[in-house]
Amino acid sequence: MASEVTNRVRGRRRELLDRTLIWNQRHLLHALREFEDFYNSHRPHQGIANTRPLQPLPVPITDPDVIDRLDIRRRDRLGGILHEYQNTA
């Protein structure tokens, strides 16, 4: 359990805090909440087949014509430190 907590802290520090200048406690709490939401709902996780937690794997797109017509949009979070990608309809 202690090693799991240590790994989580190291991950937050490496992925967020090493790239962010934190101004005060309010800013720190906002950044951590935003990162946790991103980490748990949008970020792919290699440990579970690159899918989000509690979500089924998406159906792979293999048709080249469909791939060419994809309209992928990027949304920056936390001033561009985090990026979300979404296929628009």
C-alpha cells in the first residue's frame, strides 16, 4: 500500500508539478483536482490495455477511408499541460 501511494505521488509530481509553477494553495488544489479528473476519466492507461478505467475498449477503426475522415479535436487543460483528444461527429 505504501509503495502504491509513493508511486501516485511520484506520478503527480512528474506529470504535473514538475511542469507547473504553483502560486498558492488554492491553485495547487485546483491543479490537483483537474489532473485527477483527467487521469481518471480521459487519460489512457497502459496497465489496462490503454483504456480508461471502468470503460470498455473501443472498437478499433481499421478502414483507411474512415481513418481519413476522422475529425480529431484537442482540448488543452491546465494551460496546455494536459491534452484531451476527441473525435467529433
